[in-house]
Amino acid sequence: MDIFEQIKSLAGDWLKRKDANEKLTRMLEMIAEAQAAVETRKSSFVGLAEERLKMAEEARKRALSLFEEDSMADCEKFCERGLLHLQIASAHMLSEDQFKMEMTFDEGSAEEAIERLSNGIARLKMAVEYSNCLVSDSVKERLLEVVRQREEALSLYAEGGEEDAHRIAEGALLWLHFLGKKLELDNNKPIIVIDPIVKLSPKEMGLIKGLIENIIHCRTVLQVTHTRGYSRVERYLSAAMTNLDKAITAYLEGDADRVLRMVTTGMMEARMADELLKNTGPDEGAYEVLSSELADDLTIKGKEFFKRLVLLSRMIKDNFDQPDRALNKLDSVNFNYKKCLAAMRDNDIREAERCAKLAHLDLDYAKQLVVEGVIEPSYSDF
């Protein structure tokens, strides 16, 4: 029997019948078997199952610690918690089978596209429920539109409009793919993977999927960096999204030439955003120093400083309507801090002090903008 089938059928009986040592041993075996199975299985729910297996392992470790302390009652509680996480992981891995229909359709047909769309909507909703993730208003609105498109595709198919039904289902699948990616980005964890294309899908679907991947890539980088010209990056990504919308609309209308134009234009916008983002991440070269105790210390401190700067920048982005001024100052802080590290590596103490002062002044300036709410901040005397 499949390990996930075993876990699914397993109630709390073995917890009641066996002593604590046997329970912990069996739990370790089941977690190891489940982890091995997850690595070899293809499922849209692999990410969710892996998260639950990590929780099960944490519960097992805690139960083992309590067993060593002879706290058997608490040990039992964490054993039960671990079993619960295992059962949820098995539900994730077996849920794919729940959507399999006895009826099969030819690959690339209108019926197959509508079926994949229906299954995709169901999987997305179930993934959201299982992961208890944040769903933004924009994702909710788009998902409602996808559900509406499914109903439209079904109606057209029933009326004999097979070709139109096929295109609408495929267009909705493209949006569903984007929504899965957006959910993962918003929640910073794996949630669902819905692939919109099959071998027989038109090349235009592959082009649109490529544009989606580029937009999500830029959004991911933007989320973990602070940027000079943050608003410009957003502007280019918004333009790319507008062209994505137009590309899918053109696909629904059967206008292949316009799809190509919109995707190409969207790719140009995404590429511009990517170019702006290239200089905003952690410049590993800035922290690569010659081997020495001082150099190692500078490398560690430099990377830690950048991480904190990114965290502060993200908080400013999320909580302020007009974050540009503060973000630009933080970008200047990072620039001067890197120059300070370089000067220290070169043993140029005077230049290092000058750059450190500049970084301090810019950080204080940003603080006045954000923390103190000063409309016209000033540089302090240093």
C-alpha cells in the first residue's frame, strides 16, 4: 500500500496501543517514507505536503525531547500533533486523485481544456483552504472572473461553439497559472502549481506563459530588494501586466498577430524592470574580501547590514503611500556603506570614515521621513 494511503487510513489506534518509544520510532519511519515518496511524486500539492512534513518532524523532535524528560503526557500530545500533520500531508498528496474523472478526453481538445480548467479551479480553492494563505482582493476578483469564464466555456460548448469554448478555457487557464504564482509570491511559500499548457497547446499560449514567468520573476526580486527608482520599476511592471491582459484578450479573440505584439511589448516592459532591478540586490562582489580575520568579519557584517536594510525597505514599501524619498535615501546608505567597506579593505581609514558619515546622515534623513514624519527633514551636523 502507498505510504500516503497508509497514513490516510491510520487513525489514532497505534498511538493508544503502543508505548511512547514505539510511537516515536514508527513516526520517524513514516516521516522518512513520506519524504522519500514526495521527492519522487509529481503533484500540484508537493509544496504543501513538504510544509506539513516539516511540521510533523518538528513535532516528533519535540515529543522525543519530552520523552527524554519523562514527560509522557506532553509527549503523547506532540505525537498526536505529528500524526495530524502527517495525515494532512497525505491528504495533499492524494487530493490529485480526487479530481480524476472516469471520462477521458483527447489531449488538446475543447473538452480536455474545460476539464483541466475545472480541476485547476478546484485545486486552487483547496490549496487556499489547506494552506490558510492570504488572498488579496485582486486575486479574488480575477478568480471570480476565471470561474465566470468556465461557465461561459461550458455554455458555448453546449451550444456547439466548440472553438470559442476551447479558447476561453485556455485563456482562463493562463490566468489561473498567474494566480497560483501570485499567491505564492504574496505568501512567500509554495502553494499551488497549475500548468496552463499541454503538448498540443498553440504556441501563443507558451508565449503568454513566458510573459507571466518574467513578470513574476521581477515581482519576486522586487519583493526582496530595496531599489533606487522603486516607482519606475512598479511602472514598468504595471505596463507589463496591462500588456499581459491585452495578450490574453487577443488570444480569446483568436488574434494571433496581436498576441505576439502584446507579448513582445510586455516582455520589453518586464526587461526594463529587470534591468533596473539588477543593481539593487546584494552585490556579493562588494563583500568579497581577501582572507583574513578582519576581512571575514567585514563580509559577515556587510551581508547582515544589507539584510536589515532590505527588511526596513520592505516595511516602508508596504506601509507608506509614497515611499520613494525614503527608499532613495536607503539606497544611498547602501551605496556609501559598500564604499566604506571597500575603503577599509584598502586600509584607507579617512575615506572609510567619510563614507560611514555619509551613510549615517542618509540613514538619519530616512528616519526623519519615516519614523518622525518630518515633511522637510534636514541633515544633522556630524
